[in-house]
Amino acid sequence: MNRLSVEQFKEADKLPLVVVLDDVRSMYNVGSVFRTGDAFRIEAVYMCGISATPPSTEIHKTALGAEDSVEWCYFPSAVEAVEHLHSEGYEVYAVEQAEGSTKLHEFSPAYNKRYAVVMGNEVKGVHQEVIDLCDGCLEIPQFGTKHSMNVSVTTGIIIYSFAHKLLLQQ
């Protein structure tokens, strides 16, 4: 299957993407984000606010060890995480339905940049003060009766879109 060891993963080139979890309350969602992040070799997951951090039995249940391969850190608030990412040269996008948001299929990341996406709380979404600090908003078009998706599913779609545009289309 050509799987990497944790040590090989840590040394491998990464998709230039950090996922920021803004008050994601479900440890199963956090674990799922780790597992998808491992699959596409993202740079890191930043947990903020009430988002749980490893080690955790609940995170491990869905991460299946990806919490050991994907780099992570904790910030007391997503505001602090976004400020840190900007200071490191990242473009940061909230994933949120907002006026002026860019539809995901219309977003074209540049090969020479580093990105971060902020994923919001399962009920309240991304905090407005975090949105205000971001470089923009990305929105996944939806065509059904609901106007939201599970945060881990949404994160998977976002990560895949970045991987498709930056790695798979070369």
C-alpha cells in the first residue's frame, strides 16, 4: 500500500495547508480532521478554544493514530491562531457562508503560498471576529434543503480541493 511510517510522514513534503478548528466541540470531529489531514499530508491542525486536543480516547477513535503523525498545537482562541498564521505569512480563509464569500470551485490557490482554513463550531460556525481577521471566506455550494454540513465532512472537502488544485493537477 506504500504507506509512510510516522517518521517518514514527518519528513515528507506537506500540502501547504493548516486547518484551524474554532471551538469544534466533538472530539470525534477533531479526530476525523486529523485522519483526513494525514491522508493528504497537511502541515498541521490547530485546535482553539473548546476544541479538545490529544491525547484523547475519543479523538483516537476516529483519528486512528493520525494525531501522532500530523503536527498540532493549541491556541486559547482562533483569533490568536489567525494572528500567528498571518505573522508566519499564511493566507487565512474562514470556511463560512458569508456575503462576498468565494465559492470553493472558483478559488485558485497559488503554488508559492501557504494557506490556512478556519473551520467553525458545529452550531455557531466561525466566530465573527475570526472571519473579520481572515483574508476571505470560502463557501461550498449546497443544493439541498440544509444550509450546513458536518464540520469534519466540510474539512475533508476543503482539504481535497486544495490537494486537487495544488498536487493532483500538476
